[in-house]
Amino acid sequence: IISQPLQKGEKKDEDRDKEGEAAEVTGSSGYLKAKQYMEEENYDKIISECTKEIESGGRYTAEALLLRATFYLLIGNATAAQPDLDRVINMHDANVKLRANALIKRGSMYMQQQQPMLSTQDFNMAAEIDTRNPDVYHHRGQLKILLDQVDEAVGDFDECILLRPDSALAQAQKCFALYRQAYTGNNPSQVQTAMDGFEDVIRRFPKCAEGYALYAQALTDQQQFGKADEMYDKCIELEPDNATTYVHKGLLQLQWKQDLDLGLELISKAIEIDNKCDFAYETMGTIEVQRGNLDKAIEMFNKAINLAKSEMEMAHLYSLCDAAY
């Protein structure tokens, strides 16, 4: 749940930062039509309109490449997205925010593909060309958490917060980084400080679903299951279409109450909401193995394999599937 820079839902920070896009949205170019379809939530036509802009060599070619790449990433087609991002990054006369945004997206893509060196290079380059872009530090901080480089992660989140004090996500993720550091270091006083920090974040940013979700993970670690469940309920209230939250809440029922039926019901709800949620299929497959339903487990693992975003993830899923035979 920490690293979802390219998922549907709440607009991400870099998208609110105008993405370095054309200042005026006027005319009838493919890109501007795509922008109009965005506003109308008519997403099926966006890639084709961006392609028209790109193939015609229109005024908004760079913007169209970035938007098309973004939608390729949203549908899980990183292979198609990367050439578009590469082109924008190599357009040295393009708006610097466009290039930085493309670097952030490519770095996030590499992060999902578990290529941390390439991801780090892209985030560092984005920081060099657009030093006061808070999104660079936000996403690089997320990567540092995944690499267990907590001190550096906190430094990046601090820089993001300095540049954008109202960034609820950065505040919540900084708390989570500090919590993980304290928890793995077995430091009870720092754990409590981090937990107090979460309370402060959800008080100051009551509409930030990820604040509740990260707090719920920390509460689960501390075996405060009832309060963790309340936090997931708050997440669902704020983002009812976020499938991942239902999976986490389902896992909590298993750990807390050993309630397989309720856990599976919640994970099934996640799949109903988003039939491309690989996390839900993997989790359900694992539960079905425990229940002895091996055919069902294999079916779930195969669905997750078809949605895998990296070779490492695919290898992990194949190993789970093979073990179920």
C-alpha cells in the first residue's frame, strides 16, 4: 500500500502540479481532445487521441506522450509506456516539469519492476533538473522505505513537506518510515512516538485514506486489531473503490479472529471492485491452499501471474502455484 504511484483514484501530487502541461487548453488537437475526455471520465478514447497528436507531430506532442504513457501504466502495459517516457525525458527543449514528471513515472515503473538502481537514477535525475519539485522527494522517499534506507527516506519526506506543507501522503509515509525504524529496532519509546505521529496526521488530514491505512498496518503490528479494523473502515468510507484496502481488512480478520469466511468475503469484494488486483488473487490463492482447495488456489495464482508487473513477482507467483500442485 506504500507504493502505489500509478493507481487509479485520488489524483497524485505530480498530477496536481500541472504535469508541466500546456497552460492553455484550447483548440481541437488530439491531445486537447484527450484532456476533454479526461474531464468527462471517458478514458477509453484517451490513448487513441494522444496517438493522433503524436503521429501528426502536433504542438502538444510531449504532453501527449506523457499522458499516453500514464494510461499505458494504468492498464499495466509498461512495455508500451517506456518508449513514450524515454522520448519525453530526452526532449531537452521540453518543459522541465514535463521531463521531471516523466522521470518520476519511469522511476516509479522501475520501482514496481523491482529495479531499484534504475529507479534511483531516475529520481536523482529528476531532483537535479527540478530541484524544488516535491513529488521527486516524495517518490524517492517511497523507494528508500522499500530499500530499508529509512534515514534517507525520512530526509526525502522532510524535503517534500518543506516544499509542500499540506502533503498529507508525505506526512503519513514519514510516520510509517519512523515507525518501521522503531519497530525493527525494538525501541518502544520511538514506536509510541511514531504512533502518536499517526494520530496527529489523521487529525490534521482526516480525508487522507493512506494515513488511516498505514496507521492500520502499524496497529496490526502492535496487535491492536480492533482499532486497526476501525482504520480500515475509515479508508473504505473515504475510498470505497480501493480494492487493496479490502484485502488488508480481510487479512486482518484472519489474523485477529481466524475468520476465514469473512476474510474471503472481503477479498472477493476486492476482486469484484477491481478484477485486475493481483494482490487479491495472490492472497486468495494462499488462503485456499491453507483450506486444502488446491484447484481453486491454482486458478487464483494463475490469475495473479497474468497480472504480474515484474519477472521477480512472476517467479514468486509461479513458485506458489507449483507448490499447490
